[in-house]
Amino acid sequence: MSLSITVSEALKQGRQALASISETPFLDVQLLLAYALKRKKEWVLAHPDNHLSTNEFTTFEDNLSRLVSGEALPYLLGSWEFFGRSFHVTEDVLIPRPETELLIENALGFLRSHPKTRLCADIGTGSGCIAISLALEIPDLHVVAVDVSPSAIEVARVNTRKHGVDDRVTLIVADLLHPFDFRFGLICANLPYIPSERLKRLAVAEREPNLALDGGMDGLTVIRRLARELPEWLVPGGRALLEVDSSHARVLAGELTSMYSSVRTDVIKDLSGRDRVVILDRMDPQGS
């Protein structure tokens, strides 16, 4: 039995329902309907006159209600795209975001220009999207991916197996890099950076894990802990990439320059023109 509602009518209904709660209501409803129909988003757009079955429409309506009630779409779908690939996500990890792709692009540029740098650390790995993306793009790269949350590490483990890199991405429950006594050529970190008081006023605090969001009083508590120890974990000539809040980037870069005489820092902007990633290079005294 089919209902009279078509794909285009369902899209219209969903778009109207999500208009006040989403910045991308049409994209969201496409993904939601594709999930209900067990089809790709492209199929949904190509078949506007297709009729939904009773079960399909019920599933779509139920899931739409969950979104309207505040559930995050990626958690409902159980996956989200990052750097052109799909990653398993649960409420134990942050939802991968487009701005983090800037960190990936810079890391890849560094790795390709430093072919001997093939040991990398990903601190605060969450879903593992940074570590896995780098391993997939650089076939001989080994990444040590750490997170303080055991639940997050289990999500990352699902993703390393899904993408076939579990032999090159080592997952460890750890607080920063404290278990290690060796050095890395590249360190990437997407640590909590939202100030505690601001976080309380944000909707994201009700949906995503606060452990991965709360950066303390000024948003730099965890990042400063890492910064104090960075040169110990970087080889000469190595690089660290730190994703931060746009208001923190210049402050952190200045602190790092004052803290160490053997480093260079820079800040790169995201596509919105906001400061997003702080670069720290440990200078090589040999000049190589």
C-alpha cells in the first residue's frame, strides 16, 4: 500500500519543519528522507514523483520529529561525511565539521613536503576522522590516535576497521601524550576550546559531549596543557597543528612564541575568514 505523499511533498514538509532550527533545512531533509528510503541523497533528488510506502513515511515522520525535538542529524543517521568519506558517529564523539578539513589540508601539505615524516599523533581523536583521513591520503603514514574517553576510542575503532587502516592507526586511551617517550614529526590536535560560560548558552552543549567541548574558563585550559609540552614530543623540524576558537588563535600563537625560543608560529584562516588553526614549527638546528 502506498500513501499519496511523494518524495517532493515529503521534502517540502520536512524543509518547513526544520526551517526554524537548521541552517541547512533542505540538505538535512534530503539526508533524512534518503535514510528512510534506504537510498542515496542523489536518488531522492532524481525521483521527486516517487511515492513513499506506509513504512517509509512512518519512518520519515518519526525521524523528523526526533530532529525537531533537538536530536542531532548525524547521531540519528549514525554517520557523517568528513573530507569526502563517511564516518560512524555516536553521542560519545563530536560531529566532524568542515572547518577541521583545514587542519587536514595543512597536515597533508606538510607530510607531502616532508617524505621522511611518517609518524604522526592525533590528540583528542574522537571519531578518528583526522587520523584516518591522513592515513588514507598518505599510504605509508602511521598515526597514534589518543583520546581521554574510552567510549570515543571505541567509535574510532569502528572507523579504522571500516576504512581499512587499523594496522596503521593505533588507538590509545590517554591524557594527551603522557604515555609516550618518543617524538613525532607531526602532531594534530582538535581539543576542547569553547569557554565554559559560553558553552552553557550554546545548543551544542545539550547534544554533543561536553568533555570534547569545554575548554575551561577561557577556552584554552586543555590546549595550554598540551602547549607546555609540545616541543618535548616534536622532532626538530616537526610541526604541530592546533584547531582553536577564532578568538584564541592570535593569543595562543603569541604565548607559544614567548614560551619557546626554538619555534615559529603562524595562524591560518578558515573559509569564513576566521582564524582557525595555529601552526607551531619546531626549528631544526641543522637547517634540514
